[in-house]
Amino acid sequence: MNSNSIDIPIIGQNGAARDEYPIATAPFHRRKTRRVMIGSIPVGGGAPISVQTMTKTKTGDAAATIAQIKRCEEAGVDIVRVTINDHEAADAIAEIVRGVNVPIVADIHFNHIFALKAIEGGVAKVRINPGNIGSKERIHQVLKAAKERGIPIRIGVNSGSLEEDILAKHGYPTAEALFESAMRHAEIGEEIGFTDMIISVKSTDVRLMIEAYRLIAERTDYPLHLGVTEAGTTRVGTIKSAVGIGTLLAEGIGDTIRVSLTDEPEREVEVGKEILRSLGLASRGIEIIACPTCGRLEIDLFKVTKELEDALQGVKKPVKIALLGCVVNGPGEASEADIGIAAGKGVGILYRKGEVVRRIREDEIVAAVLEEVAKFQPE
């Protein structure tokens, strides 16, 4: 572990420090970094890890893009990135920025003029890809404009678009190649006194991505944006992102994350927040724990769980709900949650903070849990 770290308490049930519980007493070590601001959102320097996503509409369709961002806001997103890939997108960005309540990041490839227009349009950050943004002079233009407006830059290195000379030197994408590309462009910024930079070194290869981030975390103090690029469908992409992002976060590496899925952006937000929650790094929202089921199952737990998930979409209360479908592990595990159900033979025992509340029929479970959630008051 890098000695350049700080102790952050692991967040447990209801936001309490996990060291109140016997299952984990060690502090969580987070890498120390400089802090940058993306609009009102601090990144690095011990700030909470933020969750990002990227819109999937045509950016030139401002109304559709704003509507999609609004759905992401409801899902709890902190920062949203949009592509500025043509003149229509560049013309629409100012309207999009005005129409939403979260910081907007401009994603730029190939054309530095679009970056300049996005900065004029009020974006909170610009992401550039070193492999395709162009000459040092063009990069200087973008960095100077960003510095004048007080907005940061993300140097977004991707194993699939490394500079030709770096790729020729290393033969193929390696952790050292990704690091070299990132540092080349960080140094360009430092040449003109620009230091508000965030770095990402993404790859579709989870092992390469982990190795590259470890390398840059060891050698720099830049805030890091974590992600597995082009992770894939919801099922596969969730697994790859949980492994890659989760591994690094557990090592104290990472300041902001984006889960890339072939799915709606709000789904990316949900998965990202769940990764943070699983490591005790976020306590916002509903957490539903349900048994995997087996031959002992005596209620339709699939139906109950689905109905509760649907009904609790968008609820921000930090409530832990346990749904157990048999009498073996059910009573013990249900009693450890804020709200718990231990069920058997068509009936369930409703628990509140470890205390038995009452017996209920199977068809009353969803309504009873929703009633408890409505009454729940975080400590």
C-alpha cells in the first residue's frame, strides 16, 4: 500500500463508522491526492468518491439530452459527461448546461475547437484523449482556456487509442505505456502552470486497467477517475466494473468513478453507487439484501424482491432491508437489518432494528416493508 494515504472510516449501517461493529475495525486507507473542483463537486483530497455517467443521446438534441440527464439526477448521479463530436453538439452544450443541476463534462476527440466551444458554453470540466486531440499547440489552447475559466481537465488515456510513437515503443498497450501517455500530457499542462488535472488510464482488459492505475497512483498525486472502458452488456459490464473499480477502491485508489454499460446511463449510476456501497464508501439509498434461495424457500421471494425494488426506485433514505425466505438463516439475518423479513410457509416475521414487530401474511410483505421505510428515521 502506498504510504501516501489517509485514514477514512469505513461507513457502515446508517452511515455509522464501521468500527462500531465487530466485523471490521481497521480504518480504510485512501491515497492522498490534490483536490480539484468539478463545478460544486470536489474530487480528490479526501472528498467523497463521486459517481459519473455519460449521456447516450445525440448531444445536438438538447431536449432529449437534458431529459436523460434529469433521469440520472434522480438516480443520484454526481457528474455527467456528454460527447461534443460535431457542430450541432457544440452549439447545444450551453443550453444543456443551463437545463440541468449537475456539473457537465465535455468529452472531446479529434477536434480541439469543440473543446474551446464547450468551455465557452459553461461546462465544468473537459475530457481530452491524448491519443487523438492533436498537437501540443492545440492542447495548450484548450488548457489556457480552461485555466482562464477555472475548470479542470481530465486526461483520459485509453488502451485502444494510444499515441503511435508510444505504442511503437512498447509494442502493445501496457501499464507503462498508459502511464507514459498520461504523464506526457500532464507535463504539457504543468509547462504552462496548469495543474487542475484528473487522470484516467482505462482499458477493456481489467488486469491491465488495475495495473495501470496502481502505477500512476504510486508515482503521482493526481486525482484518478476509475473505469473499465467498453465494459459491455449490463451483466458482463457490471461484473468487470465491480472487479476492476472495486479492487482499486479497496486499495484506496480512486476519486471518481464511471461504470460503462451498454444500457441506460441511470443504470450505470445505480451500479456505480452499489459498488461504493458494497465497500462502505456510500450509504445513500436503499440497500436490499435477499437470500439466494434454495429448496427451503417457502414464499415467492423473487416476486416480493422485484416488487420492492420497483416501488423503492429513487428513495434516498439509507435503509438496509433484508428479505429471507426460510427459517434457517432468516431470523438471524433479518434481525441485523434496519427492516427485515424472515419468512416461511406463506407467512413472515417483520423485524425493525432487530426487534420482532409482528407476523404478516406473504401477500402483506411488500406493503408492510414500504410502510416501515416511510416511517424509518436514519440515526
